[in-house]
Amino acid sequence: MKVLGIETSCDETAAAVVEDGYKLLSNVVASSMDLHAQYGGVVPEIAARSHIEAILPVIHEALDAAKCTWDDIDAIAVTYGAGLGGSLLIGVMTARTLAIAHGKPLYGINHVQAHVYANFLTETALPGYKLLAKPPTFPLLAIIVSGGHSSLALFRDHFDYTLLGKTQDDAIGEAFDKVAKMLGLPYPGGPSVSKAAEKGDPNRYKLPKAQVNKYDFSFSGLKTAVLRLGQKEIRESYDFPSIKLPERLSDAQKHDIAASFQRTAIETIVDKAKLAYEEFNPKSVVIAGGVAANKELRHQLTEALPLPLEYPDLKLCTDNGAMVASLGCFKVLNKQKLADPYTLTTNPNLSM
Ligand code: KG4
Ligand code: ZN
């Protein structure tokens, strides 16, 4: 059984074909990231326009790479939320049209849930992919950390899960992106902050951790604390514009701020993951979302948890169509509800 997955929730136009939930047949991603870099963040209108241009070539490439024609595809799965409204719309309208034109069943996919399913991909003939040796087993603790989400979820089985907690404001990836901007580091901020952090002292500055409910997160205070720290370091008051910070901070200060921020942000996630592990005793722990690429997160989690941690390939951690197609396969296998190709709408604020 083969499912075509379509993902356009942010700045990646992505499509992939997955067989039976675990076998990756193709994975094509066109990113408009370069167009956003000059603005220091994703510009929704530019992202939506790029999706319009890229979506059909990306889908055709995904089918070709998987050596599939439409006859080989059993269903179409598309992200309908959460994400940017204009971006989601392009993927959903395309998927609806293709489902009607080719007479295929259509499944609406929750983007955050899909991130977890990158961990179920365990087989591929595609070169350059490092996949998990075997799929995770239930109960499964999922640590979902991306530019839009910071959540902990406990899956008892496919489609039987509890959201233990989520961010009350900014996601951790967004905090990395904003801190990068304050330090004059390139977008996307995650990789550039962690690169700068390698040269810095993670214990140089003490930054605050938000006091929120047991498994919830909050990163907006930490972001502000980094701004105040930068202003204090150059002996300016709180109204000094963040945009001018990079030219006043020395490289050494930037490295130490990046390292101290990263340690604090990652510790927040790891502390709560450890707490959840101890309370629920899961058989597997998986990391999902773009921040899963963070080496400090992988290092701290390995130290904190008693079970060996495996990670999906980086190309499957950031937004992609394969995770959408994998979840789509499990929806088919578990007889989940179909979407109506004539009425499926986007839900930019969809929660898990
Ligand atoms: O999952 P993703 O591709 O998009 C969303 O669904 O949000 O995640 C992108 C986020 C960005 O905020 C990016 O800065 C962050 O993941 N990221 C990282 C790293 N690589 C990407 N954050 C920390 N460390 C990294 N190495
Ligand atoms: Zn994502």
C-alpha cells in the first residue's frame, strides 16, 4: 500500500511516497528558506507564492523517484494544520484536486503528529538516509521540538495519545531563531546558534527557566532575558534596540550568550522529558521536529535517559512529506476517518 504525502505548512514544499508506513520510496523537498533569510524569518506571503510554483514539480518528482504512476498510489495524505494559513491552503487545495481527478482517498494530516512518524521510517533504497533500525514500540514518549512547537506526548498506540504539555507561547526553535537575530547570526537560527555555542562557555551566564505547569513550556521569557543580557553586557538600558546589538557585542560575548542560551533552553526540554519518562515508563522515546538536529539536545537526553536513543535522519526531522505519508499509511491501516476532497479546510491553529 503506497501513500503520497504532501506538506506545505511553512516554507518547505514537500512530497514523498511511503509504502506500508515504514518504507521510504521517495522524499522531495523544495525550500524557500533562502528567500526568507534576508528578512531573518519566514515571510508568509513569499512562502505561499513559492509553494504555488513548486508544488506540482515536487509532486511529480516524488512520484518519478518512487517509480510510481498514479495507478500505484492508494491514497493521498496532506497536512491541513497547524501552520501558516496561506501555505497550508496550497497543499490542501492541490491534494483535494488530485484526489478528485485521480479518484484517490484523501487523509487530512496533523503536522505535529506527523513529525513523530519520521521515526517509523525504517527501510529505504534511497542513498544517504540513516534510518532507525526498527520502529519505536508503544507506549512511546514523543518529544516534539520545532520552529512552531514544543510538546511532550504519550502515545499508547497509533491514534491513542495524550498531549502531556506544550508551549504556552514561543516554540523552542523560534527562540533559537530570535536569539540568532539578536546576535547577528544567519537564519535559520538553530544551526547558527549551536555552531556559535561550540566556541562559547555554556556556564558563563545564568538565564531563567520559566515556571509553568508540569509538562508545559514557555520560551518567550528566556528570549527577553537574552535581550536584557546583551543590553547589560554593552552597558545600555532596556530600550536599546535589539537590531543594533550585533555590532556592539564582541564575538566572545556572542559565543558565550549562544552557549548559555542553548544550555538553558535544552535543559528545560530534557528536565521535563526525564520527568515524563519516570512517570510513564515508556518503552521508546523519540525526538521529532527540526530542533531534533541539535547536538546538545541529543547529548543531554542520552545522559538523562536510561534507554538508548535513536534519531531519524536530519532530512526527516525538518519538515518533509515522508512523515506525512507515513502517518497517512497508518491511517489507512487503522481505518481512520477519510477527508472529504470537496470540503477539507485548513486549520492553522490545529492542536495535537
Ligand atoms: O520542524 P521544522 O523544520 O519546522 C517547523 O515545523 O517548525 O523546524 C525548524 C526549526 C527552526 O526553528 C530551526 O532553527 C530549528 O528547527 N533547528 C534547530 C537546529 N536545526 C534546526 N534548532 C536548534 N539546533 C539545531 N541544530
Ligand atoms: Zn514542522
